[in-house]
Amino acid sequence: MKKRTISILLCTILLLTLSAPAWAINQSRTVIGADLNPMQVDMVYASFGMRRGDVIELTLTNAEERRYLEGFVDDRMIGTRSISCVYVELLPPDSGMSVFTNNVTWCTGDMYVNALATAGITDARILVSAPFEVSGTAALAGVYKAYEDMTGTSLDDTAKLVGTQELTVTGDLAQQIGSMDSTSIVGELKLMLDQTKYMSDEEIRGVIIDIAGRYNVRLTETQIKQLISLCRSLEGLNPDQLKQKVEDVQGTLQKMSDAKDKIAFYAESVKQFLDSASDFFNKVRDFLSRFQK
């Protein structure tokens, strides 16, 4: 319960410190997992720092999640229920993208930012949440749905699928080498698309090993094959546009890092206040107890 309260507090602080301009109020959506009960939905909205009805709500089913995840994620991870939820808010051009998570165990904000940029989403504030711990892989489908509903345009299907593949590959790597190294390695490969698309699999293998070596990382054969497969999937995208997105993401990730530091400061301040208050009331209780005796 304490962990859940702190998570809700952090998300609320984030929304307060990064509040949206008035023009953007109607440019936001929540996408709620179809299999949540009313109490769980209320918990998710609390983590978003809002109440149900404050923003237009869409629903995401497990079938919609599977459209993007099957073939990339272990079926056991997809499950049979739609649980992950997202809040998506469009921002003015060149604002960048921020992603923060609550009860998400497998995907980090950095991973979402990189994968969503590949899918063609920029300039948005996104919160990913669930009433209990989930992997978070299905959240991409919710972001896609919210973005398309707000803009009235469909994202490129190939880009959406590649974005999902990127998230899952990066997530798998992160379990072994850490999220920072995994996103950095994938980012470098994306920057080299104009070169790797003309290489053989064996040549790409050499490039991957060289890049990993710069991060003092030794990849397994399975991981190398996953990255080669991702490179081949990226070939369906425009190299110049992808390169621009990767470069734009660097500034976004720095802003997210700064925001996380700010939230950590507020959270520590709140914790210290609560500890002081608890200590004060304990002393009052002890005093009254002695008085009553």
C-alpha cells in the first residue's frame, strides 16, 4: 500500500510540475484496459492525478494489443486481459516527448520514448500506469490508439510494428545489460540504417559486436539475432527521417532525466515531512499516555 501511495504521489507531482497550457486541454486522451474493474480504473486515474471524466476516455482490448505484440513478445507476457493504461497529451511542435511509468516492471520511460519516435510519435506527454505491476509492453498499442484518435490520422502500420519490435528487443536486452546500454546500442543501429540496409547479415553482426564492445557488453547469439532482425525491420522506414528522430530523442531523454531528478527531490521532501509529522504525533501520543497514567 505504501509503495502504491508513493507511485500515485509521484505521478501527481509530475502533472502539477509539468502542467499543460490551456490550449492543450482538449488534446488529451486516456486509454483504459478493457478488463479493469471500476475500482481499478479509479486507482489508475488517481495515479494520473485526475478523476474519471476529466478527459476523453478510450478503451483497449486484449485483441487490439495482440495485433501489435504477437510475434514479438512471449504469449505468456501478453496474457489474455488488457490491463495497461495510458494518458496521452499532445504538445506544441518541438516540445519533445516525456514518458513516465507507474507499476511498469519491464519497460522504462527511455525505451518508450525511443520506440514511439520510431513509430512516428513526437511532442507528447505520456503516463503509463496499471493498478498492479505489469510488463508494460501492451501500453504502446494504447498510445497509438490515443494519438490516432486525437490527430485524426493513422500512423504508418510498418512504423507501429517496428516500434513495438524495438521496445521488446530493447526490453529483452535490458534484462541482461541494463536499459541505458540497450537503448544506446539500438539507437546507434538506427542511426546507421542508411548503411546497414546494404549489408549482409554477417556484416551487420560485425557492426553489432563492435558497437556492443564500445559499451563493454558481450551479447549472446540470440541477442545478436534479435538485433539483426530489428535492423531488417527498420529497412522499411525512411533512413533520413529515422536519423532525425533519433537525434531529436537525445534532447528529450535529457529533459526526462532532469524531470526525474526534480520528482526525486519532491518525493524526498514529502517523505521527510511525513516522517517528521509521524515523529511529532508519536511524541504527543506518548505524552498523553503518560498523562493519563
